[in-house]
Amino acid sequence: MSRTETEEEAVGRRALPLIGGPILSSDCPSRALIRDVTGKWGLLVLVALSEGPRRWSELRHGIAVISEKMLAQTLRTLEADGLVHRDSRPVVPPYVEYGLTAPGEEVTALLIPLLEWAGEYSEQREE
Amino acid sequence: MSRTETEEEAVGRRALPLIGGPILSSDCPSRALIRDVTGKWGLLVLVALSEGPRRWSELRHGIAVISEKMLAQTLRTLEADGLVHRDSRPVVPPYVEYGLTAPGEEVTALLIPLLEWAGEYSEQREE
DNA sequence: TGGGGTACGCACCTTTTGGTAAGTTGTGAT
DNA sequence: ATCACAACTTACCAAAAGGTGCGTACCCCA
């Protein structure tokens, strides 16, 4: 047997509690949220916004080598998750500003220590 | 103009400090580390091992619907990162146990609050 | 008159990620 | 004699993520 078992089979006789149950089961909505905030671009956008609200073009140039498509996509999913708010003024060079909502600030506060740990650990490893 | 600019161009006149510099530049080794620990399977494996060392087969059945290929691959990269250690005894049903190293415990301690936040936030959202 | 900035959306293509199924080695059970 | 388990590896294929380039609308500047 080498096939991957179904969710039902796995839940049926689960060997590990995995932090108290279904939090880590694959269809849990919190899993999607985690993907959004720890994803390659989501994390960068959140951290960039942790320094204060920024315009589209600031994010575009400030985040190393992000494509316009990915920036737009990332901002839209973070907005849908309620972590980022979009403030658009209908002026004639369009002016759109993005910033963190309260929940956005919360996650970012959890993400920054992770970045710091990664920086320190990878630095101490390469010596 | 819509092409993605190169790293050099971006670093040339960077608008955002982004948490003090090159930590978030795309070739930084800490970025790879973050991908490994927050990736879909890396996170699950680390959390599963946070409850104590487990055998291959326990992880295989305990983590919801992971394929053997992905489990092996994830364990090997986490081992290469120094976050997981592999304890294999050459007995005749092979016995291999995986556990967290000290740095592995450190990251996992940072990851768990993130999972808890995601669980609470997604729960409170859907009401 | 033409080029550039601002904030995107869309279509196409490549790269990466992940799943499926099969093979491996040795032993003990049926 | 064959099946199953343990802990994997490999080859092949599908799906998802991501990049490139183009188009939009409006204006300002030279």
C-alpha cells in the first residue's frame, strides 16, 4: 500500500492528537489563512505594511522583485481576509493606500519574531 | 512598463527599509528557512513533533493525508536545516524516530501562537 | 505629439509543487 | 509460497503558483 489515505480514513483512527484535533485537518479554514499570511508574498506585504500604510507604488518598488500581478493578487486576498484595508481616493493621478487592520497588526506581531529568528539562526549556521 | 525589476534595480533606490535592510531580499538564506518552516508540510511536521518524537509511520498516519513522498522530502529538508534529528536503529523491522532539535523547538514555539491565532480569528470571522 | 506616472486586469506560458503507483530489502506471520 | 510491514526511493503526471507582456484611463510635462 502506498496510496495516500482519505481524510475520513485518517480521522477515523488518528494516532496523533495534533494540538487538540481538527485545527490541522486539511479543510480547516484556518489552514487557508495561514497559507495567506505565511506565503511568499503575503508575509512580505504584511511586514512592509507594519511600518505604516503605503501606496501601491511604494510597495511595488519597496518589496524586492515582486511582480505587479502578484502584488495585486496578494493585496486582494489579504483584503478579503480582513487583514489589510484599502483606501482609494478618486483623484487624477489615482491615489490608493494600503494599511493593516487591527487583526492584520496582530498577525504581523506574531510574524516578525519568526523573521528575526530566521535571520539569527541562518546567520549563526553559516559560520 | 510592467516588467518586474531586477534585484539590483530594486536595491538601488529602495523606498522602504523593510525591517532594516536585506533580511527580506530574495536571495537571503533566511527566506529559504522561512519557506521550509511555514510551508504546507513543514509546519505540520514541526507541530506534530512538538508533542514528542515520533516514528515514520506515526507521522505518516497522524498528519492528515500527507503522501509518503512529501513526508520524506519534508523530513529531509528539515533535517538539513538542523531543525529535526533522525534516530535510526538498524533492527529488522526498521525503526526510525524523528524529533525536534533545540532550534527546532525554538521555531515551533513561535509557530504555535500563529496557529492558535488563525484558529481563533477564522472562527470569530465566520459568525 | 509623444512619453511617463498611477493602479490595476487579462491572457499566455513556464516553473514549482505535489500526488500516484510501483520497486526495494529483509523478516516474520499465515 | 505468499503476504505484509517497515522506511523509504524513483519515474511519471496533474495542478498550482508565478512571471511576461499587453491594454486601460486619465492627466501632466516638454
